[in-house]
Amino acid sequence: MRNSSTTPLFSPVGWALTVGLAAITWVACLAPTGLHARELAMFAAPGALLWVGVGCAAHGAARQDISWRSAVRWLVLGATLLPPLFGLLVAVAGLERPTQVLAVFTLTAWVTLLIGGALGAFVALASRR
């Protein structure tokens, strides 16, 4: 097992992919919605929390893979990648049916939970082989 205090949070390629994907999603979602970056930034906390939930659910069968470092990695990914997508969902839902924005958030949370559970089942089945 490697010493976690000296292990980088992401590899250089991982950082490049994260920054590139975040830039693409932020730019792609800002233009069609008309939202500003500061308005999308309010979705950073829900995005980080959902990504940590998905990560924990995906590694539920292999709990030795869950650590504070992996949780921080999931927080960074969720806080950078999900806010534009949440903003796009809210903008589209708000345009179509303003009264159903809360339903969109609730459905998104359930879908995220189901995806995490499915990933966890996949990891559990793969670890048994």
C-alpha cells in the first residue's frame, strides 16, 4: 500500500482530463442557458455531495477502496463537473414547467443513487471473479 500522504490526489493526466472536461461542460452550459458562472457555482456543493454519494455507493462492496483521499477526489470532481449540468437541468425545467423544478432535483438525486447502486453491484460482481 502506498503512503497516502505522498500520493498525489490526481495524476498529471487526471488533472488535465478533469480541467479539460470541466472547461468544456462549463462553456457548453453557459451559452444556451444564459446563466453566469457565479449562478452555476451555487450548484458546486450539491454536485460534490452527489458525486461522493455515487463514489461511496460504487465502492460499497470494496470498502477498503474508500478513503479520505478518494472522498476528496470525488468532492473535487463533483464540484467541478456537475454544476453546469445542474444549471442546464434547472434552466430547461424552469422554461418548460417552473413548478416542477423541485421534482427535477428529486428525480436527479434518485437517478444518481440508482447509478451508484448499479456501479456498486458491478464492482461487487467483478471483485468476486
